Amino acid sequence: QVQLSESGGGLVETGGSLRLACSASHSGNRFRINTMGWYRQAPGKEREMVAEITNNGGTNYADSVKGRFTISRDNAKNTAYLQMNSLKPEDTAAYLCNADYIIFNDNYEVGRSWGQGTQVTVSS
């Protein structure tokens, strides 16, 4: 499977900014990442989609973050980013990276991977 590693979370005051990064890797075979996305999960709440980006650069955002967050990707680095501006306390959550992938082995393995998450905390 493709491994995902997230970074960039932390503690920030209301109105501040953070930039999250998600790097994808696989040992042994070439792979292609199709859609990459960021999800978040707060205590007592369901996991929700925050932002997604396709292989061709198309984007999709949750209404709650539209205009404040920007997702991007660098295919040469197999990395996706989430620029988070004008942060609010309601943005506090564990942010998880997701990627749909194809591994070019003999079986053309298709799957979905999740990162372990990076914590974002926005103080009032």
C-alpha cells in the first residue's frame, strides 16, 4: 500500500494560519495518486471532508472552509498541501490525509490510504 505522512499541525490563535503537508510513498513500485484529500475529525463528531484535489488539479471544498483553505499538490514530490487561513476554533480537529492510488505492479493494485493525522488546535 501507499504510505501517507502528514505534518504541519499545531496550536494557533484565532485568525492565524497553518500549512499542512501530506507526502505519499511506496517501496518497490511506481505508483500514481489520483484524488488526494484532507479530512478532519473532532471529538464526538463524524469525520468530514475538508478539501479534495484531483490528478488534474480540480478542487472541492467543504462549505465551512471555502474561501479560507486552499488545497494544492506537487506531483513531482507526491505531496499535497492544505493552506489554512483565518482559522477559527471550530476548525480544531485531527486532520487526516487521504489518497486514492494505483500501484504499477503486475496486478495494478488499486487502493485508498489514510495518514495517521496531524492535530490542529485553534485557541479562542
